[in-house]
Amino acid sequence: MNQASSIHSAERYFVPAPSKYPIIGALALLLFGAGAALWLNRAPSGPWLFFGGVAVLVYMLFGWFGQVVRESESGLYGRRVGRSFRWSMGWFIFSEVMFFAAFFGALFYARVLAVPWLAAGANEALLWPGFTAAWPTVGPYLPSGADPFTPMGAWGIPALNTLILLSSGATLTWAHHGLLQARRGQLKLGLALTIALGLLFIGLQAYEYGHAWTELGLRLNSGIYGATFYLLTGFHGLHVTIGVLMLIVMLVRAFAGHFSPERHFGFEAAAWYWHFVDVVWLILFVVVYWL
């Protein structure tokens, strides 16, 4: 009888009750977007709407994901739900791949196609006299009294951050092996080390930004190089921050006794995301900093 019930539980598909969180999430994004637009246009209500949207979004995330965790820990999810979760996370990461592919594509187009074309023959006059195809390009406009910017080198903080992220991938894999072998201490220590390395990465990137902005003269208006540099590294830093928050939640859940060698998709999803962030950084390090 117990075996039959177990088979039934594994094959059935859990259908959740109607939820308030989708409409709350939509409201949060509306406030977030409207607030950002108003803030950029210097409207006094902009910051209030923006941070209000952030607060509502945080409430929605804690409430919705908390509900999913409770449903999972109570045994409501079977194999079919687990399979749908894996497909959903896979497609989400694919969408993130396409997100970064667009930015890498913009960098490739500007560096390999547009800049050489604009420097060829009569096209030079389209921009300014003396324009060459050298990368990074230096635009004709500079703030009053400012010097031309210096490109960010690869063999300093960027190389150190590469080592940090590669090490974080190893510590997270070590934590995963601990979970599969029911070694809870190894799971918790591996997660804690990965979180610490992620926070170190974020701190070093913030220092790198300050150095680039104040000492190297590298800013958002420093031509296409400055724009693509901050766009790619900034969005990657945002993804690292999100990944750290996900891993912190996994560590809290691990201390709460969640996860087992057989059922731990929440941990797997966070690990997939973190490894994706690692791979993006390796590509970014090569094409933005090194080449």
C-alpha cells in the first residue's frame, strides 16, 4: 500500500492554488520602471517610486519563493514537477545566454566591423579628422581639463577576479558533492566559502570601478569602449550579486535542514546559475580585458 502511494505521489502533477504574487510582481515592475524613468528625468517622485518598486519586488520574491519552498518540503512535488522545474531553469539560463550574447555581439560589431569601416578612406570624415581604427577608440569629446582615458589592463584585479570566480566554482562543486554524499558540514562550508569568494569579487570590482573612473579617466562617455566596458562588466557584476543572494538563501536552507541527496533542486538551480556566471566572466575577461 505504501509503495502504491509512493508511485502515485511521484507520478501526479501538483497544481497550485490561485496566487496573489503575479499581480504583486507586475505592480513592483511597474513602480520600478516608472520610478527609474522619472528619476532619470529628475522628477522628485522618481526615487520614491523606484525604491518602492524594489521593496514590493523583494516582498514578492520572499513570499512566492517561500511558498514554493514550503510546498516542496511538505512533499507536494513529484518527479513531473521536478522535471518542469529543471526545464524552466534551463530555459531561463538560455535567456540569460542570449542577453549577454546581444552585448557581446554589439562589442564584436563595433570593434571588428564598424570601427575599421569608419576609418576607411573617405568614411573618416563621418566622425572627426584623424580617426583611426585603433582599439580602444578615443572620441573627440573630453570633459574640460580631462585627459584621454587609459584602457583597463587584464593583469591586475581582473586576473585576480578570474582566479576568485574559478575557485568559487570549485568550492560550490565541492559543496554539491558533500550534499550528494550526505555530508552536511561539507555542504555548509562549501556554500559559505563560495559566498565569501563572490562577495570578494564584488568588492574588488567596485574598487576597480573607482580606480577606472577617477584615475584612468574611463567613464561612460569614453567612446564605444567605455560604454561597452561598463555595460558588460556592470551587468555581469549584477548577476554575480544575484547569484550570491541565491547562494545565501541556499545556505540558510541548508542550516534549516533542507535538501537531501535525492531532492535538492533548489541547490542545483543556484549552482547552475553560478556556473553560468563563471563562464560568462571567462569570455568577458578574454574579449574585454585581454584582447
